[in-house]
Amino acid sequence: MRLLPRTVVATALALAALGLTGPAGQAHAEGTGTVHTIDILGSDPMHRAVPRRATQPFRMVGVTWDDPHTALEGTVEVRTRSAATGEWTGWRALDTDARTPETGPDHIRAGVRGGTQPLWTGLADGVQVRASGLRLPEGMRVELVDPDGDDPDTPSDTGTGTSAGTGTPSDTGTGTGTGTDTPSDTGTGTSSGTPQPTADRPDVTSRAGWGADESLVQNPPTYTTGTQAIFVHHTAGTNDYTCAESASIVRGIFTYHVQSNGWNDIGYHFLVDKCGTVFEGRAGGIDKPVQGAHTYGFNTATSSISVLGDHNTKAVSAAARASIAKVAAWKLGLYDRDPSGTVTLTAGADNGKYTAGQKVTLYRISGHRDGYPTDCPGQSLYGDLPAIRALAAGAGRLTVPTAP
């Protein structure tokens, strides 16, 4: 088992460089985040396992492997032991639709690994894993993430601090857009200015507000040529979290993406919990066309919103739907895009659904499954997308309902 210490650092200098404002009068978790890893040993190419065992405390689990460009064609399931009760959960499948971005710094970074989506478990101290497939990738290991580190009693509720997202980026990056609009909609948004919105800016909890450790982000953001579409995701974790835990879940995803996958930053641009709270994701300015790591083949000239939880069968709260619509209306409105319209994008890679260079017409607000072969964002949330598009189209001043 290998221990990787993390320290939560959000300096005033870093905030100023990114044009962010932290929340006034609130505290975020100050514990030292940790990732423990367990190698999944064995020579069987089709079956591997980690027997049930005690571990250091963790709150999120995933599995990674050596080759970042290899997809796991099979299943990975985990069981975890509650630190509070000592009881073991049933087997839960990890989503295997996470892919290393097709372009940009996350694609070429040393140490990048393939991996599953992470699963929020709550405070646990034991794990068991089984994997099976036609040919499992080499170098598989279990990633046990504790975003609150050595202080399990650290509060996770970070309030509603906001991100201004209007500062001048310190580096304009080198990314270029592969998305192409229809001839009647050419678009000219770049990272060098702040486009004027056509919808009200939503309240967004800043990275400082949820406790991002900015010292872990090694490279400046990469910018593309505007935001032409938004992909909606779900994190595919538990629905049993409390909204007081949401910031800790976001920190866990950030830690997993950076320390376990080896990416430069969290992959999503925005995250939304069931209470409708919106969290800033990848750094670089929420009003800028930052290249993310969310939809393999379509990470350029797009943005992303990921809803915390598994929405294959679980209904999405009205508060979460309204927040998705508000973020999408505002973000697309920065580039005068109609959130109920369509756009033609060019696939940047062979991704199992489209081939590199293929022209694809998608809704401006699409689900992850529209661009990549996956069930994400879950059937329930995917079924809500037409209503979310309609909300966003008239949305300029949507009021987010209070969650029950």
C-alpha cells in the first residue's frame, strides 16, 4: 500500500491570478487529503481480485491501470466496510466510461493512468474488489481517496461562496477548437475577452469555497475557441449523500482526477448537487472556454456539468434540473448560443461511437451518451434533458427551487 499525502492550499495569490473570489466568513476542510493504493495482483488476464481487507479510512474508491489509452472491457465491482457500523455493503459496479482526453495537457502528461469513475462510499475502512473481462489491463490498482485526510470529523459543508470568473488568465494556453458550428452560426469566442451573457450568471461555489488544493495543479489551463455545446454527466456515485457532504465529494473527485488519473485538474467544468448548489470545476475562469476532460472525442470547444449521484433510476431533483438549466443558459449565452438548438461538432478521436474527423450534429445541451458509448448521465437524467433545454431557452432569470 502506498500513501500519498495531500495538503489543502488555496492562497490569495492563486485566487487573484484566476480571478476568483472565495466565500466570506466561511471555512472549508483543512485536513490533509490522502490517497492509499493497493495493487491488484495476479496473472490471469480475465479475472483479478483483492480479498476483503482492512484499510486506512477513505471516502471514495476507484480503480486505475497503467495504460491511459486502454479501455477496460469488462466489469469492476467493489464492496466496502462502514467505519461507523463495521458492516459490509453489497457489490457495487464502478463505471468504466472514464477516458483520458484525446488532446491537451491531460493527454500527454507523464504518469497519466486509465481508470474507472470514482465511487463515493462515505467513511469506510475496508475494501474488497473483483474484476473480470476479456483482457484486463496491466498495472491495475485500487485507489482509496480520503478528501478530508487525517481529520474525519472536519465539517464538509462549505456554504455558498461564489466564483467571479472574470479575471484575466495568466496563460492563454495552446488548445484550438475542433468543434464547428453550422454555417449560420460561426462563433468567435476566445479566452482573451469576456463575452456578454444573455442570461443571468448563476451562483457558483468557488474552488476556494470547496477547498481545492491549488498546489496540485501543475500547469496553466488550456483554452479553446469558444463554448459551442455542453455535455451533461452524472458522477454515478451514491445518492445517499447529504448536501453538507457535497464539497467533500467534489474534493474527492478532484483528488482522484489529479492524483489517481494523473490529470492536471478536475475534468468537469461545473458540478451540481441534489440541493441545486453549483460548484466550480476546472480552473481557468468559469466564463472562459477552458478545455476539460469529460467527453472523450469532444473535449474541445465544449463545457460540462456533472450532477452528483447515480441517475439511472433515481429522479433528478427540481433544484438540480433548474441549476443545470441556469448554468447552461448562461454559459452558452456568453457566445450567443441557443440552448435549445443544435450544433455540428467534429469528433477528435475514434471513441467507439464516432470516428476521428466525423461530423456529428448534437443538441447544444447533450448527454454524455450522445458523444460517447456510455449510459451516462443515467436514463432518468437523460430523459430530463428536453425539459432542461426548454428551461434553459427561457431561462434568463430562472429561480432555483429550494430542495426538500
